[in-house]
Amino acid sequence: MDLTKAMEVSASGMYAQGKRVRVIAENIANADSTAEKPGGDPYRRQVITFKALLDRATGVEKVGVRDIKRDQVTQFGERYEPAHPAADANGYVKTANVNAIVEMADMREAQRSYEANLNLIGMSKNMIQKAIDLLR
Amino acid sequence: MDLRKIPLFDMMARRLAWLGQRQQVLATNIANADTPEYKPRDVKPLDFAVMARGQMGPLQPTVTNPKHLVSATARPETAGKQKSKDPVETTISGNAVTLEEELMKANQNATDYELTTNLYRKHLAMFREALRSNN
């Protein structure tokens, strides 16, 4: 039935957005993770990408995670802290390339998409209910 | 009594099937709202004229002579997926889904579904009224 398939598709969307929130949470949690020794790299933020994938069992196009990659573009930050174990000769420590504002904006977007999918499940469910009500 | 043999009921049943399919396509659009290069889709609008013609069968010239040719009956085409026209905006990643637009369409779809099921029920009630014994 098309309406139950619609609910399955929406559920796959919610699952994908949930994964996205998990990746963002990892980024924010590791915002202050630095290297152990001088010269090492601190935490590199992760980026998630999606792709549309055809579910052959039901013939519907769902959404899935393409991959989760490390952000190689954004530069690491630097902080002056000579007492830090990972400080270089000049007393600077490399900090993770996590920007709290970027992560927050990303998280809000994921939240909105999640809500949209959730609303659509409710809508499809209502439609099924309307069809069942025909029996009464 | 086969309700599907009554044109109105058959039409409503087909409309419900069409709305269900459209809901699935819209759900796919919304689920892929953050997928790069994804273009939103929609189903072909259900044409009342085509439905009515499908009901009556295409008009055929009367065969009065066995040598007359009979045309192959052209069945109305079923609803197929097509790309929606004029995406409102396309992001840098090539995604053209606008959540607001898709949700509006889904809402419209749900309302139409409710309308059709209510119509179905009302017509059934009318039948029952006619069948009720008069005392």
C-alpha cells in the first residue's frame, strides 16, 4: 500500500537526520579535544552526506547516509597556552576545527527536516485512518 | 452489488489510489530534503476528463459491416512520476526541495483524501437511505 510505503520513506528520512544529529553531537563534544603531543593534530570535525537510494524490496526511493568524512578544508585554530602538553616551541596549541555556530545551524536544519518527516508520518497515518473509517 | 461498477465510486476509488501514490512521492521528496543533486518529483495530475473517458470507454464508430476496421481501444494512461516544474530554489549542493512547498502539497493531498473519503461515505449513506424499508 502506497501510504504505508510513504511512512517507511519518512522513517528512513528520520533515521538519516538522527545520524546527522549524532555526528554533530560528536563534533560539539570534541570541540576542545587537542593532540596529546606537540606536532599532533587535534580533533578534526566530521561531515555527513546523504544520498537517495532505491529500496528494491518495496520499489521506493528512500534516503540513506552516503558517508561520514573528516573536514579537511576548515583550518585548525590556535591558542596560546605554553603549559599545555601539546604546546609547540612558541607556546601555541592547535585547537579543533569545530565552529559552534556552524554546528548549531546544522543541528537546527537537521531538527527541522526531522520534524517535517515526522509530520508527514502523522499525515499519512491520518489518511490511512480515514480510509479505515470508511468501514464504519 | 459491485460498487466499482458504479462510475462515481470507481472514480473515487481511483482518486484515493492516486492520492496515496502522491503522498508516497511527496514523502520521498521530504525525506531527501538534504540530499545533494536531488530534484523533487510529483505525480501527473489526475485528469477528470481522462477519467470520465476511461469510464465510458473511448467513443467508437458503429460497425455496420464486417469489413469495417475496429480501432484499438486506447486506455487512459496511469499516473506516472515526473519532475516537478519550476523548483523554487536550488541550493549549492544541487538540491531543489523546498520543505514548505512540499509540506503544502502534502497538506493539500491529505485534505483531498479526507474530502474523497467523506464523499464516498455520503454516497454510501444515500444508498442506505434508499435501501431502508419504509415504515
